[in-house]
Amino acid sequence: MSKSKSKVVPLRPADVAPISSRPEPGQRIQKAIQEAAARQIDRTQPIKVTMEIQPDGPPVIGCPHNDADGFMVHLRETFGGGSNDFAWRQLGLVRTAVNATDAEEMNAALAFIGGIQPNDQIEAALAVQMLGTHEASVRLLATAMKAGHIDSIERYVNMATKMQRTFTAQVEAMKRYRSSGVQTIRVQHQNVTVENGGQAIVGDVHRGGGPQG
């Protein structure tokens, strides 16, 4: 008698249970929803695209609404520059980095880029690299979980670890690049106690080099 394989429940099942049959959220969940909704108002909406898979040739990526000029403005801003060519090139690299097969995967990747909010082409390029590194590390870990031999598991985990370290280095590189040229002003507070009849001197005090009486 063969063993039946464990059923894998998809994250988004096709036959979703009707809303009316589900229980209402509790008070704490309702509060969390309200707080999240308030925060969502101030968040920038990431750009979205359409993607049509062609039988012969690369996918066609396009604008999901009727404002083509506004779409290009949004796209350029997503990649921190003013060049249409650069923005389209990075869009293609985003698809390659995550091996996106539909618009949902593309838009999820673009939300990652939008969350970083690149300010120029250097930051945009680094953001795309961070996306690819993150994707690679998670895929390697998933492959390790499916590997049947300990040597294979170790190999994939080691590769994933290298990707994770690279991602951390990329985050630090982004921080250093963004902080370059920014002057830091350090304010030092001094507590001065003055007794009755005394005088307070704020600043450096240098004694003379002569003999003391």
C-alpha cells in the first residue's frame, strides 16, 4: 500500500470560502486593522505593470491604466532618475532578477524597489542587485529543504548564507552611499553648578605654565 503524499495548500486557493461564512475579526484584530489602515494612507503606492507572455520572444510589459505619460513619470521616479531608457532597462533587469512569469510577480518585485526609494541611478542599480540577492538566497534555502542528501543540503545552505551576507553588505553600502557628504553636527551638553558667590566658566580652561604659589 503506497503512502499518500501530504496535501500542499496554496497560499491563494482558487475556491476561497465565502466571506459570509467566516467569523468576524476580534477586537484586537479590528484595532490592528484600523491602525494599519491609518499608516497605509501615508505610504507611497508602488508602480504596477501589466505583463503578457509571448509564445516567441520576451514578455511585453506595459502600463495598467490610460495615463501613459504619468506611468513613465512614476517609472522614472521608481528608479530614481530622469531617463526613460535607464528605467526600462532596470525594469527588464527586475524581471530577470526574480524570473517573473506574470504581472503579480513583477509588481511584487517592483514594490521591493519602491520600498527602497532610490534617489539616483547608483541607488537604483544597488536596489535591483539587492532584489536579486534576496530572491536567490530564499530560493537556495527552499532548494536545501527539498534536498535529500546531507551534502546537498549543506551546499545549498552555504550558498544561501553567502547570498545573505552579500545582502547585508549591500544594505550597508546603501547606507554609506546615502550618508556620504552629509555633515554630522555633534552637540555636547555640559552641566554647570555654580555655588553662591561663585562664577561659572563655560569652555576650555587652560592654566598658565608658571610656578604655583
